[in-house]
Amino acid sequence: MEASIFTKIINGEIPAYKVAEDDRFLAFLDVFPTAKGHTLVIPKQQTDYIFDLDEDMYLGLMAFAKKVAAAVEQAVPCKRIGVAVVGLEVPHAHVHLIPLNSMQDMNFANKKKFSKEEFEETAKNIQAAYQE
């Protein structure tokens, strides 16, 4: 299996705005976000389809995503954090955590643009709010 773009991020071959990490999972800002703070949560083990993860890995991913969502919600003003699993754009299981102020924030056709400095500041704020 060819390394996905996410595996290349895990391996340090491609830079990312990382917000949280442990031995099995990684969370980083989506560079094509639908809202400020849009975060991707992935298992470090490359598996294409989220429902192909074994039970332990799936439950661990969701538990990790819950902790990351709490940090995103604390760092980025929003009404709540939306969760989406689409799984078509990158062949590596991932969970989208999206700060929501309106339903439009979940529209994947409605991408936002942020500067490198805005991404860095947002990542730093989420990192500071993350509780292991």
C-alpha cells in the first residue's frame, strides 16, 4: 500500500499544524478548512476505511477525538464541535472536528482561507487547551 498524505505527515515528510499527538493518534489542522480550527484526527496506523479499524483502534480514535474536540472548543469560539467522517478524499481513516456557528460550517464545498500565521496561532491555542 502506498503511503497516504497523512502517513507522510506522521513520518515528518510533509509539514502539518499539529495540535495533539500520542503513540497511536495524531490531530492537526485541516489546510482546506470549512471553518477556523477545523481539525483532522487520524490513527497513525494507515487504514483506508474507518470501519475497517479493529475495535480497540476505533474506540481509541474516538476517545482521542473527544479530547481534541474539547480543546478545539475551548480555543476557537463556536456553538459546538461538529463531527464528520467522509472517507473519500484521502485513503486513510480520519475524523473531521469542525467548530460550528452555523450549518454552513459543515459544507465541505465552502472552504476558508487562512494565513500561515493564523494557522500557527490556532494550532498553538488548541495545543495549549489540550489535556492528555
